[in-house]
Amino acid sequence: MNTGFFRHLFAVLISGGLFAFPPNAAADPFEQLGVARPRTVKPAPDIELKNLEGKPVNLSQFRGKPVLINFWATWCGPCKMELPSLQRLHESSKSNGEIQILAVAIDRFNIDRVHEFAQSFNLTFPILLDQDRQAQKDYFIRGLPTSYLVDAEGRLRGFISGARHWDSPQAKEMFKELKPSGK
């Protein structure tokens, strides 16, 4: 067979647009991270959960700032892999307020283990306890980790199932799009 012919055919197909990618698809940080965007943008369900100190925290108290809600559990292997990148994101965004992280632990009867995880991973972002799993139901969590992106106006802008590198350049670009307009 003439391999030159197939190389030429492949080059023609690509240059002719048969395998063309949409403009800027590779540059879209939402697509690069595998974010599923909603068909219609709606308000995020307002959750109220207790943090590790027993104080109530509401999603609505972070209005004006983009929020990453991350559902996880101590027994979830991919969650363990993801936690260090969440901490690095938190540390890098503390000064500029790029994004607020709310890590929702769905462990029901193992709160001591959640405390141990927070200490062993040196987590300093808010960890909320969803012991009755109401937030898990409100956000239709079927697998872990699952994360939701909420823009500064409190609207759901996407969700991600599976672990991600939250401190990646693509993630940081994506969070810029969640900031209030004009900032």
C-alpha cells in the first residue's frame, strides 16, 4: 500500500474541516476540566450545614464570591487524591478572594474521622457536615467526589464528577469566569 496516499488523505481531511474542532474549544477551561454546564442557569440550592466547630454555614452567605462546593467522604479514594489540590487552590486564592471552597463531607457516623482527615491533610478551608445527607439529595450526588460551581450571583454554572487538579491553570481560568461581572 502507498502510505504517502494515506498521509495525504489524512492531511486533506484535517485541513478540510472534517475533523476540525470548534474555535477556542481547546481554550475553554470549562471543557478542559470536563465541566458539565447546565442547559439553563438556575439559582443554586441554598444549603445550611454545620462546620467542624458546630457553627452553621449557609451557601448564601458567600453571595458575591464564586463558590466551589465539593462533596466528598473519608472512605473515597479519589477524594483523598483531590484534597491536596483543593488546599493549594484555597491557599492561592485567600489573598485575592478568587473562590470560596466549601467541602461537604457526607460521612454520617464518622465525624471523628472527618476531623482526622482535616488535620492529616492540613485543610484550612471550610468543611461542612452533611450527616442527614440533605445537601447530597438537593444536589443529586450519585458518586464521589462531585463538585458544583456557583457563580458570584449564586447561580449554578456547572458540575464535575470525579477528582480534578483544582490548582491547575485551567481551573484558575475557569474561576475567573465565575466572578461578578466587571471584576
